[in-house]
Amino acid sequence: MTFVFAQIIFKKDTKNIKVAQKSNQKELNIIEDALRVFGEKGFESTTISEICKAAKISDTTMYEYLSSKEEILFRLLRYIQKD
């Protein structure tokens, strides 16, 4: 799955594009790890801390990318719709 932020399309600076793509890949990794935890424990029983542990990131890092379990679910649906 690839996802590129719309704002990057208009930027010519390749460094900005690479940073945005790296950020996007990190977000995808978090979503994938969250899905594994959801599958094991169920959505309601899963905590943000458990997702962070599975993704090997801190809670603070998680909130830089995604604000809640619900946002993870919404982003997942968006990725599915694009593919």
C-alpha cells in the first residue's frame, strides 16, 4: 500500500517528499501492528499502550502519527478504499 500526502505533490523539494513518505510508512507500520493487536484482543480491549508496544514505539510517538484507536480504524478504511 502506498499513500502520499496530497500536499507533497505540489512540493519540488525531494527532501520534503522523502520525509513525508517516511512518515507515511511509519503510520502504515503502526496501523499494521495495531491490526494484529486488535485481532488478538479485540478492538475494545486493546489499549494504545499495547499498540505502542507491538509497534515498538513510545506513546508520544504514536500520538505524532495517530490520535486514537478510532483514527487507526478510519485510516485503515481509507487505505482499503484506495487499493
